Amino acid sequence: MNIFAIRRRNRKKVQKKYESKSRLQVNFLCDRKLAARLKELAHALEVPIYPLLEHLLQLGIREAMVIAQDEALRERFVRHLVEDHLLTPVTKPESEPISKRALRIENALRLLELLETKNSPEEQREVIVSLLEQTKP
């Protein structure tokens, strides 16, 4: 039997087990490229689309709520939503700036990958010290 068929069957069992009646199906218009990227990411992570989408919505909502509390940021955010999402036929997510929080997470992941390549604690310490020296004013 094909191993991918077994994985697919088991994933559907897990999905059915954890689906609940408290979930709501949300239908809204979305850029085709964003939907395709979401499907690709879910496929690459080997998870159903809905938990990934829920996670991304949670992150986005948290960030949007923080932005909404600051008046200056709120005005820029609303302008961005209207000009770049409402009034354009196609969104270009790859041209959008990445949030500071997401950039910090990305940098931390790069640092962890770099440290994993070093075999000894001394080599790891050297990497950390060199990075700290670079950040000093």
C-alpha cells in the first residue's frame, strides 16, 4: 500500500476527530494568489487548511488590534486597507513590508539554524559574541 495514501487516510481521521460544531464556516472574497499560497503552505506543512488559516487569522487579528489602539498607526492601517486591498483588483503580498514582530521571529529562526550548524558550545559562544559586538553602537 502506498505510504502517502496511509498518511492521507490517517490525517482525515484526525481531522474528523477534532472538528467541532463550534467552528463556523466563513466565506468571503479573497485574492486567488493568497488562497493558492495558503493551500501550498498547508500542503507543505501536511495539515488541513482550516487550522493554518485559523492560526494566521489569530496572528493577524492580534497585530491589527494593537495597531488599532494607536491613533497614528490606525490611520495608516486604514489607508493601507482601503488603498492596497479594497481599491485594487489584485493584492501583491510579496511586495508588502513584513511586520517587525515577524522579522524578529525570522531573525531568531536564522540564529537558531546558525547555532545548530556549530558543533561545540565554544563555537556557538563565538557566534553569539560576534553578533553582540555587531549590534553595539
